[in-house]
Amino acid sequence: MNLILFDEPFDSILLPANDPRAKHILKVLRAKIGSHIYIGFEGSVRARAEITAITADGAIEISVIKTEMPPAPLPITILAGMTRPHTAGRILYEGTTLGVSGIHFFPSERGEPSYSDSSLWTTDKWRDRLRLGAEQGFTTYLPEIVHHHDLESAAEYFSNTPTRICLDNYESPISIGQAILPDSKQCVIAIGSERGWSAKERITLTGKGWSMAHMGPNVLRTETAATAAIASIAALMQLWKHNTIQ
């Protein structure tokens, strides 16, 4: 963990010895009294904190020294066909680490309906993936998670988003770099499930103004494509913003 995330702000807190965060601080960070660590409060500030006490049984007292706001989330949203739970978990984790604003899912024609009923979604496992991603990414922001009934309603949901890109290796006339324009302020990236897009899904998206784009000739895993697309677009947006300021 690059940052230990808490639900609510505090000035000082005593973590019981059986709290996983206390165990991490002692065993992984090897913190002692006087050690400094980074913590954060979900959706709020992150902070530099000090270990002010360690009890005989392993409970830890943490006191906040200084707070700051983390960078704002990226103006990028992922729309993904419902995938296997492991893959969806990776998208949740990596998307949060990279700082996307939202991650949306829809039941794709080539996906398995049972994926939506997995323990990832019927328990809090999905939220755990978000928190772990935030702690890795040194941020306190968790992306908005939305489930749509179908691709039609998902595509309609994003009808006012300026830049809408559908990743497709097979029927894309342009690269992802060509699909996003220098004045793009917000972007949503659609990624199919493991078996890709159906012909009907391609028609649905292009009919609603989505641009079909690729990231080269190689076929990527769903979670790899999501990570690569987020990183590519975020880098382009940052470059254009820097050039505009200069």
C-alpha cells in the first residue's frame, strides 16, 4: 500500500491489533513509534501521519500531521462488457489506480450472463478492489461504478460525452490517438467482453456517434486493453493541456 485508506476523517485514531491496516503497518512497513506513513480519507484529503503509540498487543495510534488534496480524477470513463469476475476485478483495480472517473459495465451479447451473479458483485469484493486500487494509486477517490441493462441504454447514457471511443481491432479505420481530439475535455472508452463485439453491438455504437479505434494490430486481453487505453488517452490529454498552457 502506498497509502492506507480510511472511511472517515480523524485527527487521531487507535487501530486494534487485529485490524489488517495495523498488521500492514507493523509487518510490511515495519513502522515504529515516530515513523511517518501516508493515509487518506475516502473521497477527501490524503495525509502524512505519525505513529504515536504501539501497545503491547499490537494496537497502533496514528495522528495526522498534515493534509492535502490528491489530484482530481481523470476525465475518462470506461464502459466494459461484463467479463469474468477475475478480469472485472482487474479492471476495477487498474482503473482506480490510474484515476478514472467511472467504470461502467453492461451485459454484452458474447458475454456470460452468470458473470453478473458472481461473488465479486453480490458481496463487497468489488469495492475492495476499488480501495486497493486507490491505495496503490496514492489517491482517495473511488470511481463511480454503474451497471447498465444493455448496450443500448449504456450508449444513450453517454450521449452528451464529447469523445466516445469504441476499441475494436477488426473494424477500426483509425488509431486511438486519431480518435481523440486536442480539445477533448471528457472521454469514454468502450471495451467489449473477452469474445469481442458482435455485429449488432458495432452498429449500435457507430449509430450513436461512437468512433471505432484500435491500439495496433495485436489482440489484447480485456483488462490490458483498458489499462493501455486509459494510459494513452491520459498522456495525450496531459500533453495537450501542457502545450495549451505554454
